[in-house]
Amino acid sequence: MEEMLKTIVKYLVDNPDAIEVTKRQEEKSTTLELRVAGEDMGKVIGKQGKMAKAIRTLMKAYATKEGTKINVDIMD
């Protein structure tokens, strides 16, 4: 799932080498923490958070297909 998130985000940012995804396993779900370069943060979040919401929706759909639950946290 980390690779799926990296693949989605790398097309949005100017500095794809700065993308970091950290996986944190919790009791009933998985949380992926996404970090990007400071100048790319606005591109990942988007206007009024629409891009971030779209990324989370895609990842939740993928996780449902895999039979798991996932949360995506965009960290600064």
C-alpha cells in the first residue's frame, strides 16, 4: 500500500525524491504517514483539501479491495 500512495503522489509533486511514507500498524487498521517537501505540501493538499480527500478516497478504496482499513495522514 505504501508503493500505491507513493505512485499517486509522485505525479503531483515537483520533488518526488522527497516523498516519505511511514506505515504504522494499529489494532484494526493501518495508518500511512505521508511526508513531502515543504514546497509541495500545497499541491498534495489542494484547494480546500480536495486533493488530500481524493488521495484518501483512492487509498480507502484500494484497502477495501485488499480487505483492510487504512488511514492516510499528511504530515508537515
